[in-house]
Amino acid sequence: MDSSVRLAQLAKSAASDAGFDLCGIAAISEPEFRELAHFPAWIAAGYAGEMEYLKSKDERGQLKRASPRATAPWARSVIVCALNYDTDEPYSTELAHHRERGWIARYAWSQQDYHDVLFKKLRQVEARLHQAVDSSSALGLPPQPELITRCYVDTGPHVERVYAKYAGIGWIGKNTCILNEKLGSWIFLGVILTSLELAPDLPAADRCGTCTRCIDACPTNALLAPYKLDATRCISYLTIEKRGKIPEELRPGIGNHVFGCDICQDVCPWNGGATQTARSSATFASAPGLQPRPELVNPALDWLAEMSREDFQQTFKGSPLKRSKYSGLRRNAAVAMGNSGERAFIPSLEKLACDEDSIVASHAAWALQQLVKP
Ligand code: B12
Ligand code: SF4
Ligand code: SF4
């Protein structure tokens, strides 16, 4: 058997042993990753907002993320691993009437930060590849050149979803998420770039068809067209990445979201289509670190808004929520209170409107105005 096929099989069985639900391989060769051609125009249009890391350039002035060759000229293959994070909890679209409670995105309920969970597993796959190459003659493989590998979970200058499509993990949906036929889009991605030539998989075929549910459901109209997300309008960006002031015209659309947003995935027929009943056959996350913390599912807004800095640090140590920072989470909770129509929040907001953090205070003042409107 060809050594690229044997090594690809080895990588996949190592991924399965490490606990990944899916693993596929894409070749880094010409012509490569057609969708990356859209990346420079996306940046030029300003859709990345304040996410400066997406705009980084190499010494030739080219956007690093527009090609894997920019930062990894030695890479010949990319191993893409995926881990299911779905759990048996309701969808945000089912609980939207609980306006007095907030919504934290499904991915962030976990006991541990997903970066740590996936990285540990990627390291196990990487170690197996190194062992195989070190003992290539014992395995009956021809001598292999020196092996270079790099593992990434969000952290590198790579558009992981494009690699995932070509590795056959899933297709890029009109909501820009990777969708797998069996698992839907509730999957995290982790990638290993390698200098090894590995037998590639076939790209996943687009199965969105004529559906436009995600585009129609987005409350801030962030999906400008199929596959085209203006991140500066996306609730996920506004509540997690954006520091300081949230543009006023976008605040009503944020609804009860305090960290991230699941709507364009909740409504997707490949995820069960907005109702939990339709998900009876869903496969749920098995990784212990990705099991949900019950207090983060549909949390009370005043709990988040009134949290002390010490409580925030303690509660969200090792959790994805620490990314919004103390100021950001309380700002978001104030906006959600303003959108709730719940006058019982007025005393809490009056207190927040005098907060020493001017961002929290100004968003609380806006929220108060919403609640006292005739
Ligand atoms: C920055 C970022 C964000 C930003 C921007 C999102 C985005 N769509 O780009 C924000 C903060 C908004 C965000 C939100 C979310 N994110 Co995010 N995010 C990233 C990150 C770090 C980089 C993504 C990136 O490079 N975007 C650049 C733009 C240009 O890419 P894009 O919108 O995907 O566009 C590509 C395609 O749409 C493509 N394309 C394909 N076909 C076509 C056809 C046409 C005509 C056109 C024009 C374009 C086009 O062109 C683009 C590539 O050049 C990745 C990790 C990584 N390093 O890759 C995680 C990642 C994409 N995020 C992830 C997750 C889970 C989320 C959220 C679900 C979290 C949440 N619940 O709040 C939401 C989903 C929102 C959404 N609808 O995408 C997962 C996605 C897993 C999956 N199944 O797809 C990733 C892969 C992290 C991980 N390691 O698991 N995220
Ligand atoms: S995550 Fe929410 S705001 Fe962002 S595109 Fe999807 S539905 Fe719209
Ligand atoms: S909701 Fe429809 S259009 Fe959007 S990603 Fe899912 S299948 Fe594709």
C-alpha cells in the first residue's frame, strides 16, 4: 500500500483514539482552497471589524490567512479533526420567550475551554505521527523526510473551515458554518498542518440547496448573502469580540444574547430545525470537558449583571466566557435587560447606570430608556 495512504489511515485512527468524532485530510497543492479567494475582499470590505488578528500580513504584504503557504510553505497536507459539542439541552429559539433570562452560546457552556480540550487531543495525534515517522522502517514504510507539524485550534493564521470542506468534514453552509451530514454544525475544528504527503479525502458537497432559513432568521441581518457574513453585525462578534460601545442601532437585535449566538444554527434543518423533538436521534458530545455547566444554560440576567469582579474571575476561570472580559459581559447583560421588556430590572439597571465602568454605565442608561419607553 502507498505510504501516503498508510500514513493517512494512521492519522485517522490516531484521531479516533484521541476521541475526535471526525477526521479528514486535505492536500495543500495547486489549485488550493478556492474559497480563500474571497478572503481579501472580505477583509477589504471591513467585515472583520476590530478583529485585527484576521488582518495580519506576511513580509510580502499578503494576508497570511489567504493561503496556508504564507506561514507554512513546508506544509503538504492538513489533517482536520472535529469534535461534537452538542448536548441534550434546548435551543435558543425554543426559549426565546424567556426574555428575562439571557442566552450564552451552546459552545460556551462547557466545563473546560474547547481550545484546551481540542489541543490536547491534537497533540496525541501529532505524537502518533512523529512515532510512525521515527519508526518508518519498522512499519515497512520507505524512509520519511524530516517531519514538521503544527497544531491549531483558532490560534493560527488559517481559515479552518475552508480546510475542513476540502478534508471532507462538511460543507460551508450559507451561514458560513461547517455542516456535517450526520453531526450538523455543532462541531469544533482543530487542524494539524504537516510536511507529510497524506492521501487526501474528497471535498464535501454543498447540501444547503434552496434553503435560506439561517439568512432569514438572523436578527441583525449579518448574513448579507449566502456564505457572506458581515461580522461587525453578528451578535457573536458584538458580544464576544467587540470592546467598548455596541452600536445603538444593533442593540435591539441582540435580544437576550449575552455571549455568542446560535440562531443561524438552531434553525438549520441539518441540526434538527429549531425544535428539540426533531433532535431525538442526535448524537451528543462525549468529551467530559465539553459537558454543559447547568448554570450557564439560559442564565438569569441579574446574576450576570450584578456579579463582582472576583465572582467573574472565579466563575469563568478556564471558561470561554472570560473572553468577553468582566466589562463586556456586564455590558451585554445590561443590553439584554433593556431588550427584555421586564420592568423588574429597573432597580438593577439604575445601579448599573452609576457603575464606575463608563461602558457598563452608558449601556445600562440605554437599557433603562428602553424599559421606561411608553
Ligand atoms: C473570526 C471568527 C469568528 C468571527 C467571524 C465569523 C466568520 N464567519 O468569519 C465571529 C466572532 C463572528 C465568529 C462567530 C462564530 N464562530 Co467563529 N471563528 C472565527 C475564526 C477564529 C476565524 C474565521 C475566519 O477566518 N473568518 C474569515 C471569513 C472570511 O471567513 P468566513 O466568513 O468563514 O468566509 C469564508 C466562506 O464563507 C467562503 N465562502 C465559501 N463559499 C463562498 C461563496 C461566496 C459567493 C462567497 C462570497 C464566500 C464563500 O469565503 C470565506 C473564506 O475566504 C475561526 C477559527 C479559524 N481560525 O478558522 C472560528 C470558527 C469559525 N468559529 C466557530 C464557531 C463555533 C463560531 C460560532 C458558532 C460561535 C457562536 N455560537 O457564537 C459563531 C458562528 C457565526 C457564523 N455564522 O459564522 C467554529 C466553527 C465550527 C463550524 N462548525 O463551522 C470555528 C472554526 C472555531 C473552531 N476552531 O471550531 N467567529
Ligand atoms: S450567529 Fe446570530 S447574529 Fe451571527 S450570523 Fe448567526 S444568527 Fe446572525
Ligand atoms: S439553514 Fe439552510 S441555508 Fe442555512 S446553513 Fe442550514 S441548510 Fe444551509
